[in-house]
Amino acid sequence: MTLASQLPWTPGSFPLMLAPMQGLTNRALRGLFVERYRPDVVFTEYVLVKTDRGEPISRSDRQEVGAAEGGVPLIVQLIGGDPEAMLAAARAVQELGAAHLNINLGCPYGRMARKVAGGTLLGEPEQLATLLKLLRPAIRGSFSVKARSGVDDPGQLPRLVELFEECGVDFLIVHPRTVRQRYNGPADHRVTAEVVRRTRLPVIANGDIFTEEDGRRVRAQTGAAGLMLGRGAIADPFLFRRLRSDYPAVSHPELKAAEVRDYLLALLARYEELFCGEQQVLYKMKEVVSQMQALEAIEGTHRLLRCRKLAHFTGLLRDLA
């Protein structure tokens, strides 16, 4: 049974979460979001669990682990398929202070998609159940999964709801695309709504929430207990405040330019402290800007992506408004 005190948000509230995004939601970006835009919950990038005889997680991942980020609950997301290695990793991150753990059942990329790990575990319910049942007793705080709608069948996830309940999962995060879809096509929140109908567990809706209007529509359509913002929040961090109705739903173009400038300059300052060398800083900044360009968040982002020198990038940023 889900214990309200175990959940990483205030009982009775409607949490807005910053999604785990590989290459993006490092501690520098999370810290900025917590300080300025105040998501209710934040996540690490996925922590890849190793199966060799050494430490179950890398030294760099160990630096990302904790119980909270500036007072906001931090959930550590693990990805892997070997039960014993995952158990060792769960114990290791809790020793480092992690209070809440999440299992990645959605990654569609690279080696995770070629092994029984990430999203491919959705197609192996017996292996998935073995993994979750092994982990649950070892996790002191909340235990959740972030799942795609299936490997290639969007009906897979609704059929797994009972398994999640039996394994002691505390809440579910649903990204209603299949693993095979990757990020192609619209997120089908009819799947999210079906999962909500089938379970007593809190369900967090994730996918294609780019505007205040999108968030309200998904909430009404699904009956979800909260929302998770990914690419939409990276492109527009004020989306958290817009959804709380304490900031305009749409910013005037001049204000939007100033928002983007101030956001990226503040992130740049943090990245210069975290990463080594101008080229790495520039590469990491371009990862963020590429999300903004894809969503047409602001004119001129294409020029930022063409920069080869950090000084040029910074100068263009300052000229946005």
C-alpha cells in the first residue's frame, strides 16, 4: 500500500516534476531550476548500473546523488537489467543519501534498447517482476517506475499495472509512446488515462507538455495525480510557474527574449563551474539550446548552435534582448 508520507510530494498537492533527461538534467541545471523555477520534484539523469565486479555506479554518477536539491526532493533513476547489480546500486545510492529511487522502463536508445533493460523490460514481465520484488524491500523511501506505453504495443503498460501494485511500487510515471517510437509521433495520453483508470497508485503524466494549455489539457484528459515536464521545461523553464497560474500563460516576445537570455546566461555560469574547458561547456549549452530550437522557443537559436567559440556564443546570448 502506498504510504502518503513516503511520496516525494506533499499529500493532496498536484506535483509538477522535472523529468530525467540524459545529457541535460545534471546537478547544475537542476540547481538552477530549483533556485529560480521551483519544480516540486527533480530527477537525476539515468544512473547506468554496471555489472562488472567494481562499483555498481560510476564516480561521476555518485556525484549526482543526494536526498534533495535545494530543499526539493531528488529522485535517483537507475537503469539496468541484472537484478543483483541493480540491488547493489540501490544500496549504494542510498548510502550516498538518496531518499527516493526510480527505475527507468522507457529508455529507447543505444545499448539499453538492445538488452533487457530500460524500455525492453516491459516486454519481459517475469524478469521485471523479479527485479522489482528484489528491490522493494531494500528501498527505504519511495519506489517508482517511469515507463513507456510498451515496447511496440501501447497496450502493454496497462496490462502491467497489477504487477506494479503487487511489487510494491509507490507511483507510476507514464510516457505514452512505445520504445520503438522513440520521440516520434504524438504522446497518446489515452494510454495514460487507461493506466489511471486501472490502478489505485498515483500516476504522473509525461509527454508533449510544452505549454500551459497542454498541461491543463493533459490533466483534464487523464485524471493524473501530477505532471512531469521534460523538453517543454528545458525550452521554457517558466512552464512550472505558468501551470501554477503565478506567471503569464504566454510571454510577450520581448519578455520571452529576456527570459531566454537570463536563463541561458545563468546556466552558462553554472556550467563553467561544473564542466572542464570551453568546448565542453559550449557543447553542453548547445544541448539545451537544441531543445529550444526544436520547439521554436525563441528566434535566433540557430545562430547559437553554429557558434564554435564560447565567447561568440556568450556575445550572441547577451544580444537576445
